[in-house]
Amino acid sequence: MKKRGILFLILGLSLGTFAVIYLLLGFYYSGSFAYGTWINNVYCTGKTVKEANMELKNNCFYNGVVITAANNECFFVDSESIDFTVDFSDELTNIMDSQNPLIWGRNFFIARDREITGTPSFNENKLREVLSSWSIFEDVDRPYYELKRNDDGYYIEEYTNKKANFEKIYDSVKNSITSKEYEVNVSSLSDYYDDVAATDDDKKVYDLFKKIDSLQKTKASLLVADDKIEASSSDYADWMITLDKLDKARDEEKSEDNPGSGYFIAGDKVIEFPTDYRVEENFITDKDGNILISCSNVFDFVKKGLSNLDTNECIDRFQKDGKGLIYVSGNKNGKLYDENKEYENFINSIDGTGPDESEVVFPNKSLVVDGADLGKEYILVDMGKQHLRYYKNGRICIEYDIVTGNTGLGRGTPVGLYHIYNKRYHTILRGVDYASYVNFWLGVNKGIGIHDATWRSEFGGEIYKHSGSHGCINSPLDLMEKLYNQVEVGVPVLLYY
């Protein structure tokens, strides 16, 4: 009995001691977290709310937020720069209040890991200061309208200018930081950006463009048979007087060679360069705001366009392309048009005092030849240059200087497209006052033909004006023989000045 009593006594004392220790620990945990308490992976057993809060703050990692705006512009807000911190006191206090210190022992068997978020806080004034340094909040320095030039003339580039709304973006960033988010996207133009209204200067640019565009769309053309000489928007853009052309335009003198020199179109009138001119952006205007157009440039344009009608120019194009029209003047001087008159017509179309289109009237007996009618074998007689060329298969075979009809006596060789209608060898040409023996004859038009003229020692130049033939095409004997031997009846012959 003694031994059993001793055992019970020891057991009782042990249980008592354990109970005392358990109660003492329960009393100890009444002001701190119980055994086995883990919060946010931090061991909080025995720590007070204040101590646990400090430990959790030290283990809470949040370095800031990256903000993405329109055009993928990014900005980083460092958490330290805005005094970011997280306080866990309220949630820790709730955990502390919810624990029963007398039943701390159950933590040996039940896990006490917890996750709490805490209450983030930061200096909002500092956030505003940091955020306001972002360049997206600066005033928009790009114009609403920008006048540009390309191959088609002037055009206007219109920008949809937007400015970042600071308050909207600030609120979004503030909420993201409060939620401890690492990224926030504020790129939506409709949600975070405001339209920037056009300024008075922008409106002036637009009004200027309307004047420019109106000029560029002006209809002005010269009709030439099936062709048209017409100014494009790019041409008008070239003719407008801009700052880089100011000095030249202001000092431009009148010239007989260019009737437009020293004159400018201003609205519906032609004027000399005005003393009271204005500068609108890069353009020169008169006092009424009309953009100045260079008449000398217009004349050069008309002259160049008309020069494309020159018979030899047309022939060159035909020989390159194998097609196209050939214009031939009916005048003995070879003049197909009056460029000064056509220039005046064109100016009147631009300033609105004449029709949009005017027809170029050719002299009497002028003609238009389809290059295809010449084919690949033909003879060209340029009476203005007193030169004959014979082509076969598109290549020149024979060429030489000639003497044609005497224009001084009104016997000029008539222009036209003809064909070799006969060939004669050793024949006498007879007229009212002459009888001339020739070795080789190629009939072209009635009594007019190409033949040798052994009585002449010179050919070419201006002999035809005072000592020309009765209308035939006089040729050197040796070259005429070559031509005669190669050309057959039916070959086209184009006579022109």
C-alpha cells in the first residue's frame, strides 16, 4: 500500500505542477499571442500586438506600382517616396481578443496560421507631388492642325490631341496602391484623357489651309485636240509665294521673254508685288488675305505644256513609244500656237475672269497626224530646219540638208502627210518659167516631189527664204540617189515647218 500511495502522490503532484504551469502560461498568453500562432508566415507566439505589428511591418514587402499610360508610356511610383506603410494593429487586436488563454494547449493539435492584409497608408500629398512630375500631365505642345506638303500639294494633318486627366489617374493609382497592386493601366483615352480644344492659332492654320485648298482645286486647262494641259494641285502649290520665295518675288522684274514676270495673281485680279503684303504662317498674301501666285511660274508651265505640242517633240515621243499624235502647224513659220495668248487664257481661268477651259486654236491648214499612220518606214522633211530624214524599221537610214519652196515669193512647200506616188529616172521638170533636168524624182504631192538639184552648190540654212525652189524638195545628187534606190512607192512623207 505504501508504494501505491507514493505513486499516486507523485502523480498528483505532477498533475498539479502541470496544471499550475499551464495556468501560468495561460495567464502569460493573456497579454500576448498563444503558443503556435503564425500570422503571414511570422511566428507571433508570446508577442504583443505592438510587437507582432512591428514584425509584420518589417516582413511586408511592397516596393511600389508601375503605371502604364497611352502610347505605352510608363511611370514608377516608389513606395518609399510616398511613405508607404501597412498597419496590422486592428486585425492583430481582433485575433488577440478572439483567443482564449486557458485553452492555448489545443494549439498543439490545431494549426493557427493566419493571413491578414493590414491597412495600407501613405502620404497622399507626396503621391500627388510624385505623380505630377510625369510628363503626360504637361500641356500639349503639338498643334491641333499642321500644314504639310506632299507630291499632291498641301494638305492638313489633324491631330486628336488629348491631355491626361490628373485627378482620374491619381484616383486610379491611389486605389491600386491601397490594394498593394504592382501594376495599373490608365491607357484608355476615353476614361483617363480629355480632348484639347483647338487654339486660336490652330484655327488660323485651318483657315489658311481652306484658302490654299481652294486655290489647289481651281480648274484651269487648255484643250488641245485630244490632249489637255491642266494644272494640278501640286502645280498650284509650286506657284504660291512662300517665305523662301519672298525676296525673289519682290525683286522680280518685268520681261519680254516672260509676260508673267513681275506679276502675281491675288484673288480675282493680277497685280504687281504689293508693298503692303502680309505673311500668314509661311505664305505671302496681299492686304486682303489673298495668297499670291507667281504669274511667271504660270507662264513657264503653259510654255512647257505647249512645247510638248511641237512637231519634233511629238515625233520624238512617237519614235520612243510607237504611238501618239503629231501636231503640224499650217503656218510657214512653223508656229502652232500663240503662247502669250494661251497664257492669258490660262490666267483668266485661274482668277475666274474666264472659263475653266479654253481651246488652243491652231492656224489654218494645221493638221494632227496619228503616229501610227507613219508606220516603221517614212520620210520626215523638217522645212524649218531644212533637213530630210529617212527612217526604216524605226532607225534612221539617210539624212541630209535640203532646200524647199521659196517662201519669199510665196512658193513655200505645203505642209501635210503624203505618200510617194511615183518614181521617175532622168526626167525634165517643166513649169511656166522653167525646165529643169533631174536624175532622180520621187513624187510627193501633185507636182511637188523630192529630187536632186545639181545646179545648187549649197543646201540647208535659210536659202529657201530667198532662193528656194518652186515648191519641190531639192536634194544633193549623191544622197538623192541613195534615197531613190531605197524608197518605194507608198512610203509616207511628213512635210512640216
